Amino acid sequence: MKSETVKITSGASDGDVVLVMKRRRFPWWILLLLLPLVLLIPISREIKLQFVEADTNTPVAGQPASVRYPTVSTFGTRTPISVSRPTDTEGKVVITGISEPLWYRIFGSDKDTLHASVASVCGSGGASVRYSDVPRDRFMVIPVKGGAGELVIKVIDTSTGEPLTGASVVVSGALNKETVTSGDATLALTLPLCSDIAAKASKEGYTSDSLSIKGFAPGGNRGERTLRLTPIQKPEPPKPDPPKKVDPPKPDPPKKADPPKQDDLKGKTGDLRFNLQWYCKADLDMIIKDPCGKLTYYDAKRTSCNGSTGILDIDANQDATNHPERASTSPQENTVWTNPSDGKYTVIIKCCPFHKRMYLQSNKVKFTLTIVDRNGRIDKTGQIGENDSLIFYTHTLKP
């Protein structure tokens, strides 16, 4: 504190009396030094998101959502953070534990962006907004739009296997259509994913055939179905009984086929196996949805369905973003089932954020998805980038 001297002099006749008083002043300059420190105080916040169907406002529950946002340090360093988790029963995702300095809360930044997305078999949706515009006191609602796929119906003559022209095809359900086949006897329909449809084909002189599809969701947005019409045979006059034939000796039973080769795959083997391979230091994630609707992935590495157990035993390059020096250049993810349940398994492939230095001159990651079951081995190839949508494959395990 600063001080100043005040003198008070009396006018008495017998002599002058001088009273000296000192008064201290508050040093206001200290507040100027404290103000920058106040702006550095960390303030906590939450990100609240809700994903709903665009047409019905129905919550998108239990589907994998991805949220990417920057964290801001005390002195302005921005670090990208990516969080992946399933939505709850109300389609909501809440991310906590975020801390920002007071100066960022007051002034914000138009350069910082939050990305949020969710995908299901029936559709996908997402949003990219300025981080400073994300509500802090309520949920941000993100609409999810349904997708569409192509269904191709082909009518054939079962006696020849050739396309059958002149057959009447009636389609009902999500799409109503009636037509007569010509040319290659195919009918291409564009249908909303997860919709129901029925089709019936008939022709004079043939038995009719029909099909019904519940929850149309073809892999790769394309499905093919065949309606088979069999010619009606006219009765023939009775023939005399042929002479009895001596049964030839029975051939030896066929040898069991060798099991599918799996020498090139890492991890455990089982009655049903999904293996994802890629060829760089990026971090891809494989999510398996079993017939019971349960997800086996990096946050749920062991699940059960009707007495069978699914295990994710290899999750490669999971920390490649923070520690690229630890990442493998030939990574694999591996999920197996012992005594798996019959039914449909959905494979979801997503690409986590990655550093550009992990690649040579390409922003795409090439991958191979291998499926091994009791009927053999299937290899599927593809590629995915950081900003691409999720990729879906379906595999039906038959008895």
C-alpha cells in the first residue's frame, strides 16, 4: 500500500501545535496482475447429445455413436478427442470430465468444431457444429435419416434355370407394384431399409411362387431374390412295372472336407470367426452384432447369446493416435464364438481418427474382412477413410 502524510496545524496563541497523520492507499495495480490469473481458472462442462429418427422423433437406442471434439488447455493448446459409445434407451450420449479455461468459456473460438455421428442398419445421421455453439444446459438433438437399398427380383423356370418372361409379379408392402416380366425377367426395386415387403409371381401352366422380407437390410445396399416357377406336368398313362434292378454297391462315403485354412489369421479359432486385417498404423474398429442384438467390440469384449460366448481377443492399434510408435503395420482384430447361435450377424467397420503421418500418400485404409464358419471361409475387401460413414456387412450362420 502507498501512504501519504497529512499535517494539521493549530492556531493557538501560546505556540503552534503540529499533528502529523499518515494515510495508506490501496494498491489497485494488484488487481491488474490478478486478472490474467482469474481467466486461467478451469471450468468444467458436459456435452449432451440425443439422436432421434428424423421422421418420427423416435430415439435411436443402443447404436454405436462417435463424438469428436477439441480439449483446450490452460494456455490454448487444442487436442482432438474422440469418444465412441452406444446410445442409451433414449438415444442419448453424455460426455463428462471436460475442463476449459475461463477465457475460452468467455471468448470461445469459431475454429473449433464438434463432430457427432451415429449409424444403424436402418440409417445414419450426424452433425458438425461450432464447439462454442453446443448447448451447455440441454441436449443437442441430431436427426437420423433412414437409408434405402436396391432389391432385385428375378423369375426363373426351375426346369431350365432360364429367365421366365411373361410372368405376372405383384409386389405389396413398403412398395406396391404389378408388372409382367420380359427380357432377363428381373425387377429392380428401391426400398427403405428395414421395411417389409411381399412379392408373388405366377404364370399359366406353372406353379406360383412367393417371398416375404421382414426388415429389408441387404449388405452393401443391394439384395437379390429369386422366384422359381415350376411347369405343371400333364399326367401320363400308366406304364408297366419295370423289371427289378439289383442295387449297385454303395460307394464309400465322401471324405470330410478339410477345415478352412486359417494360418494367416492371428488370434483364437472357433466355430465362427470374424477377423479384420489392415496394412498401416491406423486404428480400425470391428463391431459385431449377434442374433440376440448384443454388440461385441472394444468396450464389450465378451458377450453371450443363447448359451454361446463371443470374445474379442485382439484389438490392435487401439492407442495408435497417442502413441504411433507402438502401432503395428500389420494389425488385426479377431472375434470368435464357440457353439454360435444360428442367425444373422452384422459386422460394422469404423475408422478412428488418425495422424496423417501414418499413411504414405493416401487418406484411405485398405482392409480385408475374413469370415470363417462350419461351411468355409469368406474374404471381403474394402477401404475406409477418417470421415467416411460406417461400413456394414451381414453374415447368416445356417444350421
